[in-house]
Amino acid sequence: MIKKKFSEVAEMCNGTLINGRSNLIIKGVSIDTRNIQRGNLFIPIVGERFDAHAFVPEAIAKGAVLSLWNKKNDYSCISTPLILVDDTLLALQQLASRYRDELRLLVIGITGSNGKTSTKDILSEILSMNYRVQKTIGNLNNEIGVPLTLLSLNKRSDIAVIEMGMSEKGEIRTLTQMVKPDVAIITSIGKAHFANLGSEEAIVMAKLEILEGLKKDGLLLINGDNQLLKDNVHCMKISQDVITFGQKCSNYYNYSNVIQNKYSIEFNLDKLTSQTIIVPVLGIHQASNTSAAIIVARYLGMNMRDILRGIENVRISQKRNEVIQVKQCTIINDSYKSNPESLMASLATLVKLPSNFIKVAVLGDMRDLGVDEILYHKEIGESIDPEKIQYLYTFGDNSKFFINTKVYDSNHSKHFKNMDELENTLKSFINTDSVMLIKGAHCLNMNKIVEDLRKEVI
């Protein structure tokens, strides 16, 4: 983590130190008084509904030794060390960018509509066979989370794997200019954030902002199954190496023969190995994420034996096709988010699981899809086959359009507005040989359903 003198911190974020001795040292940063560590720099973030400047005295009392402070705010009553800055978020980002410049480790930046977190997890596990690796913790992938991740990096690490998310144009540009990746991966292009960006073309261009921070001698790895992404990269005539991957044979690397087993997938990546690759995760879409990870590992010089050893240890982050056993019911907890591409992939996973299980889909709304949001729900609903997914339950608002009443009767489907009522219905499946997919927009907090069903074991 960052360890700097007060004076160095002030210089790195273009601030002015007051009330403190310049040669004292900060160790690490925090934006939350609930996890302050002794010696931290506290950074009070200002949001739409809060201003953390009010918590500076508490942060100091809990062990922080220094705080940033927006110089427009009155600080006459503060006697503890402060660094006055124009904007605390901007100062956080400047500090992270400057600290990144000091690090000699190799940095891999990952963005994409879907697959960022899984690719990060898989790649980190593989690389850890040969290197000291740090990665984005949880989902700290935005304008606050990315600089916090950078500032947590250890100078003794060899590689950092950094996830970069976005919802608006320009956000990836901000992140990549801090991260300055040596390798950039675009995992996929989908309809997530259509409401903000308006078109697939706009999403492609927003993701390609990652190039603005990519090292001149770096590598860009893209999912070439998206022709629009592939065409735009070709037109840009970038100086960095470009590698395409995907299922289509037109890609430089293509994976094939994807099979979903009960607790794993397997596939082939013939250009790199003759062995069948077995990954201990659910979801045929994970073949794409694993392929990207393998390609980068090979690019960095790892041999396939070590890569395959790393894959054996892969564990995906919670709420992303997480497998949980509750009595006789296998729950696939994919509740972190939902958009058309990720939902179709999750439904395909459910369908491909052994047919001797009752299949149950519990689906919440997809959000931020723009004017065609209801249409996307209806289209996916029309693709759900009651012969393959016997029960369909929905929760939220637009999720009711998933239920195609022409094929699903009221004994096998229902829309719920109340989560407790939904949970009571789902409890009937935990004593039967069943597989239950739970997926919805993050704001619906459908992970609560999973946690409540787990309590039934106790």
C-alpha cells in the first residue's frame, strides 16, 4: 500500500498541508470510518446525498493521521493535519495516478459489458502460479474503487489485475489514465447501459477509451465475436499489438466444443493446447472468460502446465454463478446484475445442466436498457422453453414480461411484487432434486432470497 510523507502526499495531489509536520508518514488510505486503520490518510468523498467531511474528526479519532479537505469548506474548527485540495475525489485520483507511476509491476486492465469480474478472478488465479499477484477486490471498479485499488498495491507485487467498469461515456478514459495498463482486455460488448449510451456503437467507443491509457508497447485483447468492436479497432490502426479471441473461426484464437457439466465446464483452445480445458465453474460463457485469461498468461510467458494448474484453483466472486447447496436444491446465485446477454448465458447454463433435475428460473428486472427495456424482457421470455425450465418466477416490475402466458400456465409461473411471498413459494423446492437460477438487477437485492433460503438448512 502507499506509504508517503505528508509533504509528498500534498505534492502528489496538488494540495496544501496545514496543521501537520511534513515528515510524518501515512500508511494506506480510507474513505470509510468503519474500516480506518492506524496511520491511514482519510479521504472525505462528497456524494449526492452525503458529505464525508463531517466524519473527519471521527476518522482521526479512530487512527487516521491525515485527511484531505475541500478548501471551499470551512476548516477553522479543525486542528488536526489536513491537505487542502480543490476536489477530494479528483485528489484521490491524482494521488493514485502518481503512485501508479512509481510502481514497477505489470498492470492488466479489464473492461467489458459482461465477464470483467470472472476474467479477473480466473486470470489472477492462473498468474499466481508464477507471480505475486494483486487484483481488484470485490467490485471496486469505478472512479472511487479503481484509485483505492491502485493505492492498495504493494511495491513487491509482480502483477496487478484491475477491473474497470462504466455507465457513462468518458468513465473508462478517467480510469485507464490512472491505471496505465500494459495489457488491456475487452471481454464483451452488450446492451448494459443502453439507457445512458444509446447504441451499441456508443458502447464500443466507450470501452475503447481503455486505449488512451494503454502503454505504447502494450497488448489489446478483444472479443472478436463482436464485429462492431473488431471493425472499430481495425479502423483505429492502433500501434499496440491486437489479438482477437472468441468462438468464431475468424478470430486469432477460437475456443470450441464447450460442454456444461454439473459443477464445471470443458472446452478446447486448439491453438494453445491439445488438452481439453476443464474449469471448476458453472456457465458455458466462462469458456470465453477463461480463454482470455489463458491467452494473456501465455503472452506473459507462462507454460500450459502451470496455467492448467491455476485453472484447477479458480473460484469466482460471489453472486456470479455461485453454486450453493440448500438441502436437495442446487442454487445458482447470479444475483449481482442482469442484462440481456448475461441473462441468456445464465439461462443456457440452467438448461444444459442434467435433465433429471427440476429447473426453476427466478428472474428479476433488467435495468438501464433504454426505451426498448420492455421489449428485451419480452424477447427473452419468448425464448424460455417450459419443457427445459419447468418453473418461472419473476420479481420486480418489467420482469413480468418474461412470462409468456402462451406456454407457461399459472401452476408453473407467477410474478411477485413481494419478496417474502416469492421466498415462501421457493421454499417448496429445497426438499426436491432441483436447480434454481436466481438472477436480477443489482438494485433488487435478490441475493437476499439466496441468504434467506440458506437459513432453511439451519
